[in-house]
Amino acid sequence: MMRSVLTTRLLPWVAPLLVLAVWEYAGRHTTSIYLPPASEVAHALREDWMWEHTTQDLLPSLKRFAIGYLVGSGLGIAVGLAIGSSRRVAQYTGPTLEFLRALPAVAVMPVAILLFGLGDGMRISIIAFGVLFPVLVNTATGARSCRQERIDVAEMFGLSRLQVIRRVILPSAVPMISAGLRVGLPIALIMMVVSELVGGKNGIGFYLTQAQSLFDIAGMFSALVILGVLGNLINWLYVRVETKQLHWGAHL
């Protein structure tokens, strides 16, 4: 029993440790300057990210990520509920939303720069635009999946349309909303970095461009490691919250 528990806990670490070992070996024995050993990247992580660039670049990036994600998610849930609970709203907004949905968020960046300049407004709007449609589509799908008899019973008891949406349709749509929110997390992280590559003054994307201009290969790899760890940590936290809060979703 004890051996099986240890095996279960240790097994997931085998592949990462093997990758690090191969990386270190390849970095020390290759003639290419573009593949630094893992130990040099670890040194760059310790020197750059222990404090200085954590406050200068990581924290501003997290702030933009959080605001953009919340704005995009909030709009996606609100519009998705309106579309999913009203055929008329879906008919009126469908063509416009489908057109906007087809636009890659990166392609919208020049327009965002014209509207908001090169400040945080542009970066937050790009993140929000990237998150908007995964959340919107999942919310609308979840709202449409609400059983009609539940809506009929609620209306029979005299609930207003807004109360029906809040008390009946929204709870039924929560599992699908949660799925959309999870899909939006990596998109928000990607758009955060992409938006910081252009005209930035701080942030992880800005650090990447600075490391590139200084030919700091180990620094570039350290930023990629930070992004990978950050993405996994955000996803882990979300899954923990989702598992704890939405265990009742299967009974709807």
C-alpha cells in the first residue's frame, strides 16, 4: 500500500526530471549557443526572478491578466445568458457576434492600439477580447440546455424574466460557464504576453523582448519557464476551486 502511494506520487516527476537531465546534457555538449544548459537557466531564474523582475515584470503582468480575464469573463457571461435565454436577442446579435468571433485576438491589436494607445488599456482589452468568446459560447450553450419545464414552473410561480434567468437558467448553465472560464485561462495568458511584446515598459513579454535584444538566451528561457509554471499554477488553482464548488453540477 505504502509503495503504491509513493509510486503514484513520484511517477509524475519522472518525465520532468528526465527532460531536465537531457536538457542539461544537450546544453553542455552542443556547439549551439541557442541551447543553454538547464543549470544556466536556473541561475537566470534565481538572479532575475527572485525579486527584481518579480516586482517589475511579473506582478504588472498578473494585474493585467486578472483585470482582462475578469472583464472578458463578465461580458461573456452577461451576453451569453442574454443570448441563451432569448431567441430574439440571439437573432439580433448572432451575425455581429459570429463576425467578431472569427477575428483572431492578435489581429485586433492594431485597432486596440489606435483606440487605447500603448498603455495598459490596450493590453487589458486584448486579453478581454481573447477570453470573451469562449466564455460567451459556453454560457449560451449552458443557458439553452436548461430544461423548459423548470422555466415554465418558475414562471407559473410568478417569477419575472430576470428572476428566472438568475434563479433557474444561471444555475443550470454554471457547469458550462465553468468550462468556458477554464478555456479562457490559457488564452488570457497568451494574450497577456503577446500584448506586452509591443511597446511595453514592463511585464513578462517586455522582459522577453529585452532578453532577446541583449542576446540573453538563458534569460529568455527563464521567462518561458516562469510562464509555464504560472500557467500550470493558475490551472491547478482553478481546478481546485471548480472541484470544490461545482460538485453539484452533475445532478442538474
